[in-house]
Amino acid sequence: MRGPFVLAAGGTGGHLFPAQAVAGELLRRGQRVVVMTDGRGHNFGAAFPGVEIATVPAATFSGRSPLKWISAVVRIIAGIVSAFRKIRRIRPQAVIGFGGYPTLPIMVAAWLARIPRALHEQNAVLGRVNRLMAPVVGTIAASFPFARHAPKNIARVITIGNPVRAEASALAGVPYAPPNVDGPIRILIFGGSQGARALSEIIPVALSQLSRDLRARIEITQQCRPEDAAKVREYYIAEGIKAEIANFFSDLLQRIASAHLVICRSGASTLSELVTIGRPAILIPYPFAMDDHQAANAEVLAEENAAWMVRQESLDAPKLAQMLGKILSNPEDLAQHAACAAKLGRPDAAARLADIVESMGARP
């Protein structure tokens, strides 16, 4: 029996979602899959049904303390040894890294074991671990054209898009209907777990500064942090703006599909789902993202007329209100941005990456 495919992924959603999509595609093809990550992997069983989860020690370099750096080096070496033993035991056909610091010891171990290797990069900036491993892998699958830190041998890069969850792919064909002249305007606002407070502070004030006619038509759906939700809800009530506020929406993808406009951060998974479904968005990159990768992601969509990008540090309520007034008063422009977004969508990204993976496993 041929060995499984190992998917190495960090513990955040940006790394796990594409790994989850590719794992599902490989399982549908009758392949065996092992997801290898750090100690958090024991919580991933529900996200990867039918997949073996293997964990290894891992660490990241943080702070300036020499003791912390020495401790990190020791854990990474322990992770390499552990991953090497597990890889030798399961004899995988190939190992695919999705980035994040837990993938470093796994990809080094795969290199030492001479197992075929590939990387997938979700962002428009090659991540730090992927940067380190790029010289020793055969293929680098990219979601977007690289804005910075592209590998020297660009011939090894294949732009395939970012694998999205099956629920997002299923919404790829849902047509976009711009708001009618006097009809409701549905705006969806979410900011992820990091930096959502800024969206909760700026956007409601900006919406309250729109013309009375526009405010009367707006229907807001906004995801807020628990500590911000009550204040945001009360503000909308006081301003007479119809709004649904929650800490979490389990049907967020369906809400994206029904929105006329989305206002959000520009993480890789978010943008991939936006373009897969094909919806226009105002993108406000998280200003403290590693290597400013969210801004690079947003620039890709803005340059293709698929979204509007505005940096948080230059944003205030009057500026956003002016921007929203112009956008919401032009349904044709909204429809055009939705169409451009859909052109960037790659709903088959998981299948394309699975094809690359299987071709690696077929080599002697």
C-alpha cells in the first residue's frame, strides 16, 4: 500500500482552512492523509474527520531573552527529531507545508528524509517559515502573485489560488444582485479575532454620517468582540439604523453571499472566500499583521478593481462616510466590483493542489 500524504500546518485558521480543504479533496480521491502540527493538533479531530493527527514539538522565536531563544532552538530540534521518526515510520508519498511556525520542524525532517516536498502560501507575501524552506522544495503553490519575498527560482511557483472550504465553493455560482434604487442595502461587517475593535469604533459612526435616505435603506450585520457588542448595538439603535450584532455567525459564508457590500480585514482566507463567492468589499488591512501581508493581499484585489482598500492608520469616520456614500449610491459600480472579484475566484484551488500533490507522490 502506498503511503499517506502529510499536510503540515500551523494552528491558525489561515493555515488550517486550506489544509482542511486539500485533506477533504485527497480523501475523496481515496488517498490517506496525515495532518502534522504542534500540540494544538489534538483539538483538530473535528476539523479533519477521517484523518490521522500527529503532533511534534515546535516553537517560535519571540522576545529578546537569550534563554527564550535557546529554549526555542531546543524545542525545534526536538520537533525535527520527532517529525523525522514519524515520517520514517509512515513513509509518506509527499509532505506539503501550509506555513506557520509548527511546520518548520516537519519540513526540515521531510528534507532530511528525502521525501518529496511542496509549499502552499496563502498570502501575497511569502511567510517566514515558507521563506526558509523555499530553497529545498520542488513546488511552491501560491494564492496570489507575490508582492514581496518571492523565491529566487520563480519557475517553481504555480499560482493556483487558496483552497477554500467546500461551503464556500458551493456558493461560487450564486449571482450578485446590486441593490435596487429604493430597496434595502445589506452591509456585512466582520474583523476576525484581531483588531476588530477599530472596526466597531469607526464604522458605526461613519454610517451615522450618511444621508438620511441611505441610512433608512441600510441593513447592517456586524460581528463584534463580546466586549464591544452592547455598545455597538446601542449606537445603531440610537441612530435609527437597522442592525444585527453578534459575536459569531455560524452562517457567515451565506451572509457574504447575500450581502451587497462587505467591510472586513484582508486575511488570506477571508479574501479567498470573498472572490470565490464574488462579492465587493472595502478592505481595511490589519495594521499589525506579520510583514504587513494583509495590505499586500488587499492591494491585489484593489488593483483588479475587485475591492476598495483603505489603511486603518489613514481612516476616520468622515473619510469612510464619504467613501461609503459614493459606493452605495452607485449600484453599477458595486456590480462591476463583484464581477471582478468573481474573476479572481479559484473554487477549484483544492483540486489543483491535490493534483500537484498526487503527481509528486507518483514520482519514483
